[in-house]
Amino acid sequence: MLDFLKKYTSPFKLHGAGIMGMNRRNISYIGRYNKRSLFPLVDNKLKTKQIAQRAGATVPELIGVISEQHDVPSIHEMVKDWPGFVIKPAQGSGGKGILVVTSNKDSVYKKPSGSEVSKEEVERHITNTLAGLFSLGGKNDVAVVENLIQFDDVFDGFSYEGVPDIRVIVFKGYPVMAMMRLSTAASDGKANLHQGAVGVGIDIATGKALRAVQFNRPIEHHPDTGRLLSELQVPHWELLLTLAASAWEMTGLGYLGTDMVLDKEKGPMVLELNARPGLAIQIANGCGLLPRLRHIEAMGETAHLSTPEERVAYAAKNFCGTHTPGH
């Protein structure tokens, strides 16, 4: 991973930057701080939605669930009164298997790009979802149908044909690093970095953009809209971070990724929680996770500040910009 970063993140000096690789993540953090018995809480989007709601968090509205093949044709009746909707596998990962329909008029479905999706294609997508084509381990799954999120107007021009989301890495209840994922034409309106979405490192202290990358290469403007990415600032930032920090209490997981969105009417929402968050957030931020994680570990029992608000305030003070604290 270091060679990879050296190739694409110049002029950042990576020696001693604390870049975390996959093996260390898996052994030292996921393996050590995440009990396997808790994984089903976040590996299943329906369970995640339930625990988030119980904790008082806002989540996208559930339209329905399809779990049996003979119920697949019922999708059209299920969504007939919804102007837009999203179909996703309950146990999917990495954005796989998510079908976004932004226009639904007289059972004519259109994707964010404007292209039509036939009834048969929608049914086939659900059939593939039930068969586990998009799911962790290829296990049989269910299709979750949710209301389409209306993203905040403040993000106009920063995302192309899709809802931008915010990923925050939370360690022992502390938000330690954040990025925003902006959809592009290449990513088909999805906030998936591997498919070509833009990743923007976000300052934990201010909610302002630090730097941006697409396909792991630094960029300054959104590739489709031309919007200057350094102008990005996430509103309701402290509230959003507090929601992310509270995922520790929600799940009991010590190391996780929280994915959130800002709805125009409902504000910050929990979209997904992830017990195995990826490492590209380091590239988007231009700094490594390890110094921040070790800083929290070195605090010992004093790390257990009583409220998410206190932990957010501590993170803002110690993890601002690309600062990598000593112990």
C-alpha cells in the first residue's frame, strides 16, 4: 500500500505518516476491538436501521422488504406511490447491488442518468439480490426498498446524479477521520470510490474539505460539474459527528465506519454502519490513521469520556486538518 500511495499522493511525505495497511487493520483493530458476535448488527442493513432508530437516529424511510421469489412482482405495487426509491441487498457491501430510481411515473422507472429501467430489469435485479449475487459470502439475501433521499441543496454541483454521503471512522467512540464521497458519471450516480466517485477528505474540526481524489489521484474540480472541491463544507457538522460517535453506543463495536447523508428536510441520517471500513479514507485525507488510533489507545481508561458530544469536542481539538498527534 505504501508504494501505491507514493505513486499517487506526491507531494505528501508518507514516511512516518502512519498509513495503516489492511493486515494491521484486520488484526490490530477489527480483530481486537470488534466482537464477531456483533457483526450481524451492521452486516444486515435492516438490523442496522432498527438499532439506529432505537437509539433515536434518523434513517431513510423503509418502503418494504422482498424476501421470497414469488413476491418479486409485487415491487411495482409497492412503489407505485413513491416518486423515487432505492433497492438494495440487506447484506450487501461496497455499494454492490444498489439500484437507484429517481423518477417513477406510470411504472416507467428512470435511473439518475435519465436512462430507463424496465419492469423486467427491476424484477431481475431483485431476483439476483435474493440469490445472494451482491451479498457478503454469496448468501441468500432479502431486498430492502427505501425512500429516495433528497440531498441538501448546499451540495449542488459537488455531486453528479446521486446522493453524496459522509464516511466517518469511529474508534472507541471517537470520530478520528472523515471523508465525503461524491458521485460522478463514472460511478453511475453512486458514492462508490472503486467505481469512480470522488473522495474528499474532511477536516474533523471544521467540516471543510482538505483535499480530493478520484481513482486515488488528487483532483481539484468535480470531473462532471467543474465545481471547485476545496469550497466544500459540510453543514450541521458537529451534529453529524455526534451521530457518528454515538454508533459506538448503538453497536458496541470499537472500530467502525459510519455512513451518513444529509437529507434536505430531515437533516443528518444514518445510512449504513460498517465493521470493516476500507482504507481509502487515508488517501482522501492525505494522512494516516495509525497516529490517531494510537493516540486514543494511549489514553487508556481516560478515553471513556461519558458522552458522544465530549468525544467529538476532543477529536476536533486533537485531529484537526491533517494533524497526526503524538502519544
